[in-house]
Amino acid sequence: MESLTMAEQTPGTTLVLHTATPLASLALVTPDQPPQTRSLVSRGGHLEWLPAAIDEMLDEASLSAARVEQLVVTQGPGSFAGVRIALGFAKGWQLAHNTPIAVVGTLQAIALALPQQSKPLMVLLDARRGELFCQPFSWQAERGYQAVGEVTRHTPEALLEQLPAPHALVGNGVPLLEPLLNSHNHTLLAAEQGEVDPVVLAHRAGQLPSYDNQTNLQPSYLRRAEAEEKRLEREAAELATRGSP
């Protein structure tokens, strides 16, 4: 078995929560037992599934919740409900057990599980409404892929204009870009490589920002929810109507 790098050491008992994408995943990683994982593909059932799946993993490991030493949670972007579910659960857990929470962006979480590619890496998430969440990464020895830019939001056409050099592309947003790639020399990684690996996140927890209180523990949405945008449009229309002669 390949030895772990300095940035990927065997953790204390760590619980990883990811519900920001349709494929939610959990991991319970301990120093002396094989890791336990659970996953669920859903666009609306994560809230009911999450606590039961965690209880099941703890029972199988014969551990109490108080024995968990570290939480890791993806903070977005992703689905609005999904981001809130894992982060809200983690906050409640911290209040009950005083467990520190390490956070990681969804696109960074995907990148951390990937081996080094021969081309620059771009992670793409389907942002819905015909748009993509995008973030570039570069390889760093012993740390794996690290972000070299912020998460941005683009249409597939606008993103392609910004990618003159060939990239390795990964994530559930790749299918939105793929029809436009006829004459481009990009590498499309397999769909399963574009998912979050919660066990990797447990081993990488030491290189993630961690919070002992919830002051700075905020979700990353990158835009308003569709319902909020529609509400603002209605309010703007009402104001315009009132101002009309």
C-alpha cells in the first residue's frame, strides 16, 4: 500500500458530510477500523437519510457521537438545500459535542481525490439554468490539487472562450460543455472521478480550515436561490407599477 503523504495522514475519528451535489456521501474514518461510507443519489431526500445513515455507521463502529474528534463538511457551491443540510447538521453536532468543523469547497473536494493529470485541471459543476460553476487547480507535491482561482459561474460558451489551452475537465458539469468541444484538445475525465470521495477528505482534514465556533462557518452559494430571484423580480415589477403614471 502506498504510504500517505505529509498532507494525507491517518486522522483521528473523523465524520465527513457531503450533501451539496445529487450524489451525497458520508464517511466515518477511525484510526483502528476500516472506513465506513454511505452514499445516496437524490435531489430531495438527503435530509431524511443523513441522520439515520450516521447513526448506522456509529453503531457498526461501536462508537458514540461524543467519540467523533473532527467533522468535515462541504460548504458549497451546489444545491441550495443540499449545502444547508450538511452544514446545518454539522453546526448542530458542534453545539451538542463541541467538535471542530473543517470546511472545504465542493469543487476543491472533488479535486483533492484526483491523481495528477498531464494538463491543467478545471472542475465543473452543473449550476442549473444552463450555467456552470468552474474552478481551476494546479498540482502541488504532497498536497494534491490546490485552487489557483476562485469559483466562478459561466455559460458553457463563455467558459470555452476562456480555455484556449487544453485542460483536463471533470465534474457533473462536463456534459453541458461537451457538445461544444469538437475542435478542442481537452481531456474529459470519467464521470465517477467527478464525485466527492469522503474518505479522502477525512485524510485531508489537517490541511483544511477548521472552526471551533460558528461565527465564520457560512455556506457558499455564489448566487441567490431561484425562489429568491423570482421574489425580487416580483417586487421590482410591483415598484415599477406603482411608479407608473
